[in-house]
Amino acid sequence: MDAQGPGGAGDFDPADQWVFDPNTGNYELRLNAAETSADDTTELRRVSRSSSGDNAVGSEPRGRRRAAKQEAAKATGPVSRRKPKPKKSKTKKALYWGSGTLAFLLVGGSAAAYFVYQHLNNNISKVDVGENNAAVSDGPMNILLIGTDRRDGKGNEGYGDAGSVGHADTTLLFHVSEDRSNATVLSFPRDMITDIPDCTVKEDGEEKTIPGEEEVRFNTSLGQEGRNPGCTWQTVEKLTGLQVDHFMMADFNAVKSMSTAVGGVDICLGKDINDPKSHLNLKKGRHTVQGEQALAFVRTRHAVGFGGDLDRIKLQQQFLSSLMRKMKASGTLSNPGKMWDLAQTATKALTVDTGIGTVSKLASLGKNLSKVDLKNVTFATVPVVDNTDGATVLLDKTKAEPLFSMVRQDISLTEVKKKEKAAKDEQAARLKGPKADPADVRVKVLNGSGQFGAAQETVDWMQNTEGMSRTSNGGNAPSELKKTTLEYAPNQADQARRLADSMGLPASAMKEGTKDAEPMAEMTLTLGADFKGAGTPISAPSKAPKDIQRVEADDKDVCAK
């Protein structure tokens, strides 16, 4: 891209709008003075190209800018044109978004969605899904990435089903841990049979409720019957028990333009592939794909594996991992000219919720998530089993629920060992000692889960299955809780250990008081939103179930077969 403009009306030098932050070693885009926060404590020094015609439209005249530079030099010292040597870090940044840049691209057999740096607000399309969450939260974050196979719009024609409103053809949930040390990305098979809840959409300023459906394909949660991304949002929440914070969506054209903007994405094939449906024709080995060829790669399914969507998901995960590595290694996100080109390409295809519907909010989100290391990013496919019709799949609840539980409790698929040891040590300390006989356990169960009848269900299970006959239903808790808790006195510790063992309570759920209780006093068990049914352990497993399809984002040796 030729960053130098002739200086006439309507022309400008994008690189001249990037300023360098000497404290972070990163460039930041300043489109206008309003985008520079009033409370910024960092003096940003402008790094621009020397040119006879580098005045940007709306900027100050050359002489005035030179005077400003001289004044700034007096206060901060000489302005160096040489980029300072970045500070060394013990942990390499994998998803490196610079200061405020998050570049995570979803590429589906039909789509892509990604985070971008500060760019033009009017390039970003927004959908009001009835949620207006803050751009960033202090806890774990869940960002829904949707790829739509809609056939309308520039660059989306010529792929069959002309004029189709599209489906949720590719859907991933990007979970980032509370400490920002790791991320788990869940891929949802489009042909998975599930229930879609009622959802409310806004049309011309008026709200309209679209009735839900039972036992239909997951991909119909978008586009069909007028459903918008909010309907996919609610479907994912119902399936996983996770609370979604934001969504991002893009279409066919995004994968073509983004793969080209980064100079191509490296992929690997374990065999020759000639798929007339996706138009992918490549020999076995390693290739760099972009544009139409990149789209063909992520749409291919008939020529790999068993020819289904699950095999195509593997290609998408390989592509995404490679793209993330490419953006990290190529310097794209630390080069002002390249970053401008990438941002311009990205924002034209991006649709988001109103909570992140401005460049400043996207930048805030990107900066917050920029600590995630590539080696700690894991892609996993939601476990499913074949349906009897041979064309769809069903959720494998025995494997899916433990996986969802791990994500809900913020347990990484890549850093389990470290967290597992700490959790086991704490759990062992709380449970060390004798356990009371089940018949001697006295506990009152309160329902703070938000699920109707949960307390009675638990009491019935305790009495009939676990032999805890001295249990009672205390009704609804004063308020709903996110996590289940057990309150007990020091002289009830043996009863608490027995109950914790039966219910699979985590150590964090056990709240021991300071004073002994009366001999016949009851403990108090308050069920939280993490309660998934009587007999189902509250605590998440320490490692993912076996045979879950997964890809580590830093694995360069994955080849499609």
C-alpha cells in the first residue's frame, strides 16, 4: 500500500496518524483528537514520514505542527525516528494486538469474524441484541464468533443458494480466562440437533419475538425465521450454561480479504485434494493460501475425512491457528502501514453487538485480552455423536457437560496441571479427616440456582440415593447465586466432608464458620447456577474427557487428511 498521499483535498497519509507510545513500544492510531483520552498520562510522540505533501485532511498546517513538535521536544527531549528496542518479555505474546489491538479471526466454511484496531466507526455494523454489556469485564469473558453463509452482498455471490439470508454456518465461543493467561475456543457443529429458545429482535425500532423451535439444526439459530445473532447468542448460553459477553460476525468476503491482507495463510495437506464443490485443488504438502483459495480451503469438507462438517471444523481450526501465528510473526500488527491496511479490510466485514460498537470499545477489549499467549490457546469441538438419520449429529452429553463445566469454572485445557495441583491441594486440606455417616448428615437445602424445583430434587436424591435421611428443603434462597456454597460450623466438619464427597463440591464452596453449632443444628447448602442436577458433581473435572477433538494454536504440524 502506498501510504504517501499527494496532500490534496481528500488525500492523507494513514501512517502519519499513527503515534508511538515509548512506554509500550507499540503504535497507536489517532484518527482525531477526540479519540485521545483526556486522562492519558503517557506523552505520545508522533512518528511520521518526511514528505513534501504529508498534511492530512483536517490536520494543522505544516508550520504549526513543526512548532508543536519543537515545543514537545523541549518538554520530552529530542524526538527519535528510530523505533526503541522493545522490552524483553519472559512470555511471548501470541495473540499480539499491540496497544489496543485484538486480531482474532474466525474463518468458517463460510465466514470470518475478527477483532480490529482503532479505525473508522462508520465501517462497523452493529446489531442490538438486547444486551449492552461493558466492552471489558474483570472476570472471564466469552465472545461469540459467528460466520454466516449468506449469499447476498459484495463478494458473497457465486457460491450457490443465491440470495440466501444465511445460517450460523460456523460458530465458535472464544472463552478467555479471568487471569488472561489462556483461552479455550469451542466450535459448535452446524448440523447438531438442539433446541432454539424464543428470542426478541428489533425491526425498524420495534421489538418482535420469534418463537423457539425444538430439535432443529443449530445453524438455524441465525437468519431463519428472521433470527439475528442474539438468537444464536441465547442458543449457545442455553447449551453451555456460559454467559456470553459479546458477539462478532462476518461473511464469505471476510476470509478472502483478510487472508490477502496478511499476505496469505500457511496450511498443510496430508494428501492431494481436488474438491469440485469448494474448488480447492492442491497437492499434498504445505501451501500458502489467500483470497478465493483460502475460502476454498475452509469450505472444503467432501474431500477430507468422512466428508462432513466435523472434518471441515478441523480445517477451520488449523486455518485460524495458522493465521494467528502469521499475524504474530509477520509484524503486521506493529507496522503502521500494514496495520492500517488490515484494519481497513477488517472493519468493512465486521458486525458486532452495541456493547463493542465503536473503535474505542474494540480497542479497549483488544488491549484487555492481549495477554493471552498462543501456547495456551486451545480449539476444541463440542462433543457429538451421529444421529440415526446419517445427516445430523446429537450432543454427547456425557463428554460435553464435563467440558462445559471446565470452561464455566475457568479451567484451561492447556494449563490444567498447574491449576489442578493447586485445586487438589486445597481440596485435600478441606476434606482431610473423618466423614460422618450419611444418616448423621443434617443439612437444609436452599435453591439459589434459578432452576425450578432444584432444592427438592436434591433432597430426594440425598435421601433416596445417598442415605442422608436428615435433610430438608429450605425453599428459595434470598437471591440467586453463581456458585453453590455449603455453610457449616467447625463441629460439623465431618458432616460437611461427607456431603462434599457425595456432591463433588469444590473446596471453594465450603464455608466454615468460627463457632460450634448446637447438636441438632443443620448445615446450609445453597445451590447456585453451577448446579446441573442432583447427582452431577458441582466441581469441574481436572482434565477434559478423552477423545475430544482439539487443536493447540501453536501446533505447526497439523495437516488435513
